[in-house]
Amino acid sequence: MPAYCLGHLGYAVVPWKRGKNYAAQAIMQLCPLAQNHGLSWIDIAMGIDHIASRRSAEKAGAILLRQFNAGPEAGNQEALLFRLSLYTETLL
């Protein structure tokens, strides 16, 4: 991805629908589409203070990769990068 693109997707939930796991469900519903486009994972970036976004990414199964400075394009805010693997290994 280009340097100015911090993640594969972004999301927002209107205030009267928050707390119902809609963001996590939407992330999970995008997984098959991303796989069909050849992606092995989805990167999700958010501001460090976006607790609800962090919870949504975690509920969808994403893991925290790192904290970083988002750069001048995003106001030099501190951010978190999560990664959601689209393929899971199964042990037989």
C-alpha cells in the first residue's frame, strides 16, 4: 500500500448503533471478499485513543502489530496497527 494509506479498511458506527458489535461483524464479513482479491491479511490502523475501534478489531480476530506515528498526512498522531489474518492453519 502507499505510505499515506495506513490500513486496508476504515469504519465508523453512528452513535445510536454503537455497542452492538456491528463494526466487528462488518470486518469479518469483508474477509471472504478480501481473500477473493488475493489478500492474505487485512491491516487496520486507528488512533491510539480509539478504544472502540481497537475492541472491534480484536473481536474480529485481529492482533496488534505495533504502535507508530501516523505521519503528517494524519496529523502526526500516534496510531496502532492491527493485522487480521485471512487464512488459519488447521492441525489434523
